[in-house]
Amino acid sequence: MADKHDERARNAIDEAQAFVIDSIAETMDLYGVTRSAGNLYGTMYFEDDMTLDEMREKLGMSKPSMSTGVKKLQDYNIVKQTFRKGTRRQTFVAEKDFFQFFTNFFTKKWLREAKTNLDAINKAQHELDELLELDDLDENLREEAILTYRQIEGSKPYYHWLQKLVASIESGEIFDLLPLEDDRL
């Protein structure tokens, strides 16, 4: 009788973890990380640490796919290489604190967004500045260039705000404005 209960309990735990893993993978996919890397992170979230072979066995992915996924997750600083006593194989552990995950994952994406767009705006404005210096520029084109310049100038406050948001998250100041509720078990 106990075996039947244990089997039912094991199935319930596995199903509960599968729901969360699938949700994590879907969420990460929304933010540009492949679903397979999201599944990998979600799976690692429930493990102490894992080797590439253990990941491959659990997820049925190829070793190169595992390696690529782990590298991507390491780039976001949400998976770290660890050392397991008694083995020479590389082991990896997922960030389990979702506040730290949020900080590591989203700040990198947001900083990249701000930098990419501010660089493009600066290049575009430089082009428009050179165009507006021309004496013989058609007046309709001049007006369009000025409107374009103003429009892209108007987007700069958003990217500067995004950079400040990232700085407040990285410094922890954001948590003064939005305190953490510590309902952890």
C-alpha cells in the first residue's frame, strides 16, 4: 500500500515540477532565450547541481545543445559552474533566488536595449545634423529631418530612465521603493 502512495506522491511531485519548468521555459522564451535553454534552467532549478551528462539524460538533449544552453545561461549569470567532490566533471547550479535571477537576467537585457537604441539614435542624429547643415536642402526635406530628429530625441528619456532603473535594481535601491515580501518557507 505504501508503494502505491509513494508512486502517486512521486508522480504528483514530478507533475508539479513539470508545470513550473514549462512556465519558466515559456517565460524565458518570451524574453528571447530559447525554450530549450529555459527548460534546462527550469530543470536545474530543482536540482542541487548537474553535470552535462546528467542534464542530457534528464532532458534528452545532445551534449552540444546542453553545452550551448549552459553557456547562454552562464552569460546571464543565472547558472554557475560548481565543484562536486569526487568528480572531475564540470557541474553547474542554477540561481534559485528569483530576485537575483531577475536582477541578473533582466538588467543585462535592458542595458543592451538602452545601449543599442541610444547608439542608433546618436548615429541617426549625426546623419540628420549633417543633412540640416546643407544650405540647398529642400524645405520639405528639412522639415521632415527636423521632425525625425525631434521624434527620436523624444525617445531618449525612456532609455535614460531604463538605465536608471537598471542601476536602482543593481544597487538594491529599487527594493526601498518596492520592498520584498519575505513569505518564503
